[in-house]
Amino acid sequence: MKIINKIAYRLKAFYRFTFICEHYPMLTRLSRKELQRQGALGVVYMLHHIAPKDGNRIPTNEDLKVSPQFLERIILRYQRQGVEMVSLDEVYERLTTGDSPNRPFVAFTIDDGYLDNYTNALSVFEKYQVPFTVFVATDFIDKKAILWWDSLEDLILANESITTADGKCYPCSTYQQRWDTFRFLRERILNLDQTNLQEELKAMFARYAIDWNEPIRKEAMSWEQVRLLAHHSLCTIGGHTISHPALSQLTADEACREIKGGIDRIARETDLPVSYFAYPYGTPNEIGEREYQIIKDCGIKMAFLAHQGCITVKNKHLLTHLPRVYFHQK
């Protein structure tokens, strides 16, 4: 009997691996090989914008976009192949009860609270009855968030070079230079004082007249739209802090206020509990054990990172920092 059980276990593991390789084309070869070793259970995809892509803009931002047509093609492909597309409630159930069906799962999550999540994504998910989650940063909805990545991109595209207040000059003449400049300045911005970000940005780019609040006025959902999504049978609303800061740059009290404040605000606005959370930026540079403990203290069931990885037998217990796979359109 032990031999039979061992053979069955290995067959099940092999099936999971081959299923992952066949049906999760966005994973790298290295990721797939690692999954064979770790025992893949499923993928939680991370999206941001559901909108048409513009090849003339900077890849770092454009890569956050997936067109509605591309999302629809992926959903149709998964449906044809019999992939289970599930809610985060179902993911939590599978990870905590030990009930792991042979077929790996897919779950779709979208970060921040952009308007196109409501105007574009909802209709696609409704058409195919696929559950999804939107992680909302409340300052997005209050139109207070500083979408500096959009303002920075516009600045780079409008200038031959960018000179910051400290005299450093960044060239922007070629496609590669614009991309490199965006990445260099992004890193500098993430290391600014996140509690006084707008003033820090104004000082850093003092040579330029920038309306840092202009992008959010056009690009974010309203609270009424968030409430409609929250009470939709296919959608779950999760937390994503108040102002989308790099949490590692905050004190413990500030990080707690950001995480708990966002969760509490969503619960008040929607009249529903918040059970899931995604960390802004979501890499080890911005989060760590301190943030994981805050999530536990807030009673969150699962919290998600932003870097690539599937949920596996080996990491499924890491409920305060589960991996996601970056969903992108080439």
C-alpha cells in the first residue's frame, strides 16, 4: 500500500508540473524547473491596467498594461484547457484545508484602483464569469495619490534631458535613454521620504512645472464604483494601503497606519470585511517581517507580494507574503 501511495503521489506531482508547463506560458523556463522541484499548486496573477498598450511610451509603465482583448484571449485559452479560475476565497480554502485538486488554479488580481479596472476589466470577467480581486489604495479613490510614475514618464517624453535639483543630468534623447532614465529616477524616488512625498518630488524636480495630482484625477475609480465592485458576485476588494508608499521607508507606526488605515477605510465604504491585501511595490526592498506582523495583527487571511512565483507545496503556508506572477502582454 505504501508503494502504491508513493507512486500515486509522484504521478500527481508530475501531473501538476506538466500542467503548469503547458498552461502557464508566462513563466520562465527557470521558474518552471523550480516548480517541478517545489510542487506547484497554482498561480495568482498580478495586473494593474486593463487598457490598450502604446508602444511609443516607456516599457516600465506600459508593461503594467494588458489590453482587454489580450485578457479575453488568455481567459478563453484557460477555459478551453479546463484550467480552474478561482476567487481568493477559494485559494485560501485550498491552502488552509489541504484540499488540493489535481488541476492547479489561476486567480486574477489587479492592483491600485485604476478606472479601467471598472470600465474595461469588469465586462471581460463578467462575460466569462471569472472571479477577480482589486487591491485598492484608498488615496487613489480619494484622488489624493501621487502617480509619480505617470508624471515622470510624461516629463521624460517631453524633454531631451532631465536635470534634478542636485545637478545630475539624465539624457532622454533615445528610446533606451528614456527607459534607463526612468529606471534610475524611479529608484531615487522610492528612497525619498514617503510621508512627505509631494514636497520631496517638487524639490527634486524644481526646474520643472509639474502638476503631480493631474494623473490621479483622470485615472482612478470613484468610491461608488468601488462599492459596486465590492458587492458584485465576481469581485473581491482587498487592501493596498492608503497612499501606496514604499513601506520600508516608514516608521513602524507609520507603516501600521498605512496598512490598517486603508483596510479600515475600505471596510467602512463597502460595509464588507477586508480579508486580503497586496503590498505596494511588493519586493523585499519595500517589505519584511515588520509588515508581515502588521498584516497578522490586522486579521488579514492572505497578503501578496509582487515578484514572480507560483504558490507551491513549499510556500503555501506563507500566508502573510504569498508570491504572484506578473501578468504581462508582449
